[in-house]
Amino acid sequence: MAKSAISAASIIGIALLVAGVGLAFWGYQLSNSFTSQITEVVTGSETDKVMALYIGGAVSIVVGVYMLIKS
């Protein structure tokens, strides 16, 4: 009987991937808020919090995928 062991790197990769998708979705939801839309109309760009969530989500997704492929 062969036992399939999931490595710690795979678990961390999955967690980072899920967290990254969550952060990106949270940023998307926040970008549709009334305050964020008013700020975007006035300044022409997204708020800093939305951009931080987008960037954090993207970095987390990339690192999570890398860890899954590497392990």
C-alpha cells in the first residue's frame, strides 16, 4: 500500500492560493463601494486600500502557485 503524503510546502501553497483569491475578491468588492467610487471619480484612480488588496492578492496567488508547482 502506497501512502500519499502531502508536503508542508503544498499545504502552504494551497493556503496562499486561497488567501490570494480571497484578498483579490475582497478588493473587487471594496472597489464597488460608494466611498471608493466617489474617490475614483474625484482622483481618477482606485483607493490605496483597494490597490493594496489587489497587489497582496496577486503576490499571494503567484507565490502559492509557485509553491504548488515546486513541491
